[in-house]
Amino acid sequence: MLIASKLIAPEFGNPLPPDVFERMPTKTLVARLGLVRYLDSPSGFFDILPLGKVFVDEVIGRLREFAVLSGFQEVSMSPVQPAALMERSGRLEIFSRDVYRLPEHSMKALLSPAHEEYVIEMFRSLGLKRAASLPITVFAFDTVLRRKRNRSAGGLAWTPMIPGFISYSVGASYEQLRRLGSEISDAFVSLFSDLRIPTIPVSKGEDFVDFVTESEFGRENLRCCDHGHPIELSSTTCGECGGDARSKRVLSLAMHFIPGASHAEHAKYRVQHSGSSFFPVLSTSGLGLTRILMVVVDRGRSGDALRWPSGFAPVEVAVRSESELDASQALSMARWLSASEVRVLLDDRYPWGPRMSAGLRQIGVPVTVTIGQDDVFHIAGQDNDTFEARSPAETLEIVRRLLGKNS
């Protein structure tokens, strides 16, 4: 349960004028609404604040459910890895200026820009060498720092992903991992459907698929509007299909990639089968959780309100009382709803006014419960439908129906 007077969202009580709310750039709006806090600029590093964390955790929960039901195993990988792993695979020169020394460990290290080498070393050192047990998939929700070419920065610049869903699979063959990749891709598509995000799967060869969506803050990933092929900014037609190359700014939300057996070869990691051995194949999948948050907010603005996809609102119900004298009743109702697995904000601000109501609409609260006189509970939905209830149980029933949780 969240409490309005303690909420870490400094502008919550200062809603935007409707026209500003509709026009404000999404990267600025998510900070204004108290979903994130930027450490430097909207293009840099940031913290996820409580409201944004609830949304991200809901997405994580759905991804974790899929992964666990699929037999994947969750791990938490070190944010630091030995530079020797990257040196062995030949990728260290890309990150060489980011290497530093840990004196107490006598080891050169770097912040993990990728985990392919790390995962192969994990499997090798743990002695996972039976081909019959493959494929094996591990997954994590981790922060990954990547260097990407940034024109405005004049070269390579750190790009934070906070946090991301990452999975790594080790299999006996490409075909085995392609089937597994199809299952993971289907899970991504199902999640995007629940989030009401239209995506285009863009193939970059047989073993790389990128899931992109049109976005105001898309950068260099420009695609033709017919098939989503990569295009140059100056192109008028698509070089692959000849289609119209009107530039659409798109954002990559997820990907699945099979880099192959090269990482196992570099690590001299072999698995055994029928008296012989071979190098296993590696595949990786990733999904940017905070990118999804940005896109959902961007697409969810409607008039002066934010509308979250069903089941993803950080706050599902705001509970308040008309009089401060009934504050204890509001607290009891908030606790009752929270215990019934409803995400609740106890609005303990007095006196109540239109600006407070506007603030709730702008963070996307779909249902409000007001404790009235004579123990009447007034319930209002986001579409201005109103109800009255005479008991907490009846209130919960109406709330669940408005939230679509009765099915």
C-alpha cells in the first residue's frame, strides 16, 4: 500500500495542465509523474521510483512466470567480470578503455557489458557437460551497461539498461535453440499484446530477430513502413523490398539471437555425447523493461489522463475519506483492499480539491473509493461510472469488476 503524503513523487500534488500533459515529451513526462528520476539528463542514467517500480515488477512477474513454467533457472550474475573472459573471446579491445584493476583480487575487471562469455564460463566451471541435459537456460533481471555509437556524443557512449530481462541458453544444435527461441519470441509477443504495444519482428538473418515498435524517442533504427526493413535516413525507397521508405522512428524492445558455438570454442568448453564431444551452441534473449515503461506511458495518454493496460496500473485504487474525521475508516478500507491483492494508494491529503483528483488521473488511477457519510462507500471508475456500496465486501466486488479481475 502506498500513502499519498509519503509518496516519492514530488510533483504528484501539482498536476500538469491538460494541454501540457498531452504534449510533453515522454522522457520528460515519466520523470514529472514520479515514475523515474534522472541522474543527469533524460538520455542518461536514472532511478526507477516506487510508481515505476510497481509497473516494472508486474512485467517481471509475468516474464518470470513464463520462464519458470518453461524450466528456465533464475540466476543473479555479478555486475563485474574478469577482463580475461573478454580477452579470450577477442572482444576485449571493444571495451579496453573500461578495464580497471581490483588490487585486492589481483584481477583486471570491467563492468559487465554482456554476459555471453560469463555464462559459458559458468557452465564450463560447473561441469555441465552432458549433451543429453541440453538445452539449459538461465535467466536474470539485471542491469547491463553497453557501449553504443552515439552521434551526439561523438563516438561510443555508455547506454544503461535498468533493469533488463536477459536469458542465455546452451544447446546441442542450432535447430534446438531455434525452437526454444520461437517459444521465447511467442512469450514476448504475448506480453506486448497484453501491454497494447504493436510490434514488428524484424529478422536480421536467420538467427537474429529484433522486436521494434514505432516511438517518438526511437533513434537510429529507421525502418521502411511496409516490412520494417532497416533503411538509411536519406533513403526514399527500401533497398530490400523497394517499398516506401518514409522514415519511422522505431525503438527496439526485445531481441533473440544465436551467436553460435564460438564462445564455447574460445573457452574450450565441450559437452559429451556417445563417446565423443563437441562445442555447444549459445543463444541469448533480452528485453528492455524501462523502454517498455516509456512506450506504455507514451501510448497511454488520453486527454488529461493516463490509461494503463489492464492489470499493469501501479495504483489500481485510490482510497480517501470526505472528512479527516473518517481517516481511520479510509485506512481500514485501504488495508482491506491491499490484503485482497489490489494495488492501493491511501490518499490522506486534506482538504480534497480538483487538483488532487487531476493528479490521480494523470498517474493513471482507474478506480477511486471515497468514504462518505453514514458508512456509504462511493466508487468511481475512470470512465465516470459511479457506484455505491454499504460494506467492504461489496466495495471489493465492485472494485474487482471495474478492474476486470472477476473473470
